Amino acid sequence: MPNDTGLSNPPLRKAIVIGAGIAGVCTAHQLARKGLQVTIIDSSHGFGAECSRAAAGGMQRINGSVDAKQWVATMRAFAKLAVPSFLRPDSFFPWFSLGSEAVIDPHFWRWMRDFSMASLFTKQESQDYKGEHMLKFTCWAISAMDETMSRSNYFGMDLGAISDRRVGALKLLKSQHELESIKTTPSEKRWGYGREKSCVLSNEDVLKMEPWLLKSLKFGNGGLFGALYQPEAIQANCEWYTQALGSICTNSLGVKAMFNTKVVGFSTELVDRKSRASDVQRISKIVMERGMTIEVEQDTAVVIACGSWTPRLLRHLQLYCPIYPLKGYNILVDLNEANAQKLDVPSRIVSDSIFYVTRYHDQLRMTSMGEFSGWGTIPTPVVEERMRSEAKRWFPELNDAIENSELVCGLRPLTADGMLLLGAIPGFENSFVNAGPGSNGWKVGIGAGEILARRIAGDFNSKTNSLSSKSFTFEMEEIPFDQNIFALSGRVLKL
């Protein structure tokens, strides 16, 4: 296996994955399927306990973009926060929020500089190339995720039962200008940048599909101007999927899980081999709280797949990582407890590009907000109040349920350039990262895990071969996109 020096590393037969969210679990799953002995370490109590729990769950074949248009939208969102509350209309919903924790954080401002550079000064040719290959990857990765969910008996577990997969998606249009604009926009750019089939629906058609909108304070009484419809859009519950796949890892694939175990640093050593460059290092020890340590053997890979916490860990290696946490808010309504009738809630993905609603069996998820406020996961009271108020405008008949339902926050690992960070850490022979990009990280989990597993395992595929009766198509396919767009070189830098 070559590294950044162009030389071959010793074969890796074991892996320690730091992070038990969707990225870590998918990575562990694919590594274990290729025969590696895998250990997962996480500071939480179980699989999918933070960001994976707060994901909306959409799996549309679309990507966000980091460009001048997105930069302007972000700056405008920040500017609106400066308007005094008494001058704002009652309907004002600030989908971005900037906390004092970020304002005084040097890492945030370095990230903002990188975001601005990527948005405003990247050549269009480069943006187009990366966008094209990121989209190819996203489509391939969603197909991989969907294939795993199609298994009704995967080691005794029905992964398909945890999802309502092909439900379609509606992007509600809030003005005549937005309707006319969407009609003249190329289909691949109508909702992000993607390949979902879509068509524009009239108000009449939208209300037939989602009659609860008639009662909505947000869209009733002239507030709706049709919708963009994606009939083949997929959704699934990220939290449930992560927990189910984690259970398969530990119960059927021999993965060892260490929960309530916080990694606080690393010990490193120079690689002492004549065939190695003198400045190549390896992680030799993982340091945890309460003085616990794990010795990293020569045949062991260390994978940092802990989302927004990745920059914190890489700092212990004297490295800067261009990720900053974007706190998302998610209200979880139990429809049985709310006594909601079928027509009171959506039957598919519904969004207005800011507020995102999905339904999974008897659970309604309302997701929104992008808050830069450091690494805390406790809801900010004023932001929580805004979130619940907006949810009540969408679903006035669920006022009491929305007020009393659980609200969870998750930190989305937002990369400055909108690209996944996936691959070997420059200057280290046994260390890897799987993190980001923040806008669509969950739906590419299995695909990202497979790419990294191939990178680490090489031709060591004994377990996959022994599981041939349970093999997946994507594991046998050649990669149909340029993986180099995800490389850490030139992005993860020395401090």
C-alpha cells in the first residue's frame, strides 16, 4: 500500500476506528467485511448517539455547493442577524446563527478564510470538475447505501425495515419569483446540484399530495406557489440505520466496541526503516481519559472518523483540519402520543430549502438551523425557541406535541471547500481520516467506508470472499469517479 512518500507501507491487518457515528460504523463495517480485526472507540454510550441522531435523513442524489452564490447567501444570513428583533417580521426565521463561542475561536476564522477562498477564488474549471466527480461519488454511494437497505435478512436483521426508502420529495415554493426562477433553471440545479428527476407542480397538485398544507400557517392563505417534485427521492432514518449496522458489526463481524471512552491524544514515532523517508511518522499509541492507552501495533491502521471532532483530534498531531461544526436542530415528534391523523403530517420529504420535514413510521422529524457556536451540543435557548416556533407555523395542529417533544442537536462536520476528507493523513503511514462534508455526509456513509477500506486493506479480502453469498454489488465495482478530490494533501496542514 503506497503512502504519500511513494513508498509501500507494511500490510495492515487490524484497524482502530475512532468514532461510532455513521462514518465510523460504515468504515468499520467495510473493513471487517474485508477481513480486518476492527475496534471502534467512542466517547458516547452507543452507536449513532450525536450527529447521526440529529440527521434529517434525506438521501437525494444532490450535493450542496461552495461557490460565490453560497458565500453571498451565507453573508446575507449573518447580516440579517444584526437586525434588531423589533424590526423583524413575525415570520422571520433566521436559518443561520452565530454564537460567541465561534466569534472568539481562531479555528473558526481560519475555517472562514478557507471557506471564502474556496468560494470566491477557486477557478471555475476546478469547481466544475470537483462538483462533477463529487456528484458521481454521491450517486454511487447512495446506490451502495440503498443496496444494504434492500437486504431483508442480513445476518438475521432486516435493514429495509428501518427505512421508508422511495417516498419522493417536495421543495415548496414560497413566491411567484421563486416559481418562475425554478422553471427556467436547468433541472440539475433546481435543488442543489444533482441528478434527481424532477418536475414543477401546481398548488392544486401539491395539495392533493399533502392536504395538511391547507392548515399550515406557513403555506396556507396564499403562502404556497407550487413545488418542485422529485418522485424517486430516498429517505431513511440515519440513527436507526447506524445502530442496526453497528449491531451487525459487533454481533456478526467480530468488531469490538469501546463506548464511554474518550480519546484525548496520541503518541507518535518516526518510522525507522531504511526504505522510509526520515520524516514519516506513525501513531504508536492512543491516549484516553483516566490514563488509559492503547498500543498501536505495526499492522494496525488508525482511522479518525469522528465528524466535527476530527479537528480536535488532529490538533494533537499538530495538524489543522478545515472542518468546523455546524450545529443542526431536530425536533422528534411521536405521532402516536400526538394522536395525529394521517392527513395531518407529510407522507414524503417536504422542505422549503431551510426547514426539512421527514416521517419515519410513527416519528415526525423537523430539521433546520445552522448554528456556528463551537463544539457544544446543548441547544441554545433562543435558537430552540425559534425552531419550535417555526415548526408550529408549519403544523399548528401539533402545537402541544411540538412544544413538549424532544429536541436534539448534532454537529455537522462542515468542510471549508464542500469536499469529503477521505484518505491517508499526509506524513503518517498508518493514519487515515473519514469526515465531512457536512451537507450530505450520512447518505454517502457506506460508499466512503468502502473507498477507505479498499485503501487500507489492499488485496486482503479474505472475509469478503468468505462472505460471497452476502456480497454487495458495489464491493465488486471499479470506482467510477476521481477519488483524488477527497485527498487530505494540501487541505490538512501542519500547525
